[in-house]
Amino acid sequence: MEDIKNISREYIKTLNSRAKQSKVYKEFQSTGLMLAEILDDSEHKAIYIRLCKIYDNQELIRRARDVAERQNVKNRGAYFMKILKDVRKLEREKFTYKTKKKKTVKLKLDI
């Protein structure tokens, strides 16, 4: 019985160590996390990652640093979202579904 307890403790330790490792796979993810760090708004990391997927990353970082340098801004994340409408969106192709063509049915009449 003690072996099972030791195994479960070791398993929990490995799970905790895995949770601390970074799971960033794309560039926009790391940029989004950097934005959250610059704006001191770690609660909304997912929003910043999504914004980095849509908008120009360098422009977002530049605006975030500008907001972070301002002393009189209390909520940096909200102010950043307010000035976001001036940032240009990236031009991406829209995904379209292919439509299937209907086959014409030829009927043979026995006369």
C-alpha cells in the first residue's frame, strides 16, 4: 500500500513540474504574453494572444510600451484596448469552404 502512495506523490510532483514549463509554440503566443507582462495585466493573457494573432505585433508592442510609460494611467489594459482601434489589421486570406457540384442525373426511358 505504501508503494502506491509513493507512486502517486511522485506523479503529482511530475505534474507540478510540467505545469511550470512554458507551452508557447507560436510567435504570436510569446508576443501576447509579452504584452500582458508589459501592461501588468496577467489575468487577460488570452485576449492579448488573440490580438497578436489579428494585429501587427510590432505595432502592438510599441503601443503597449507607450501606455506603460504613462504615469497617470490607472488601468493600463483598458487604456491599451481603447487606443487599439488605431492599429492596422493584418491582411489575411479568408477561408472559404468548397462547394460541391451536383451531378446531373440522366434518366433512361424505356419506350
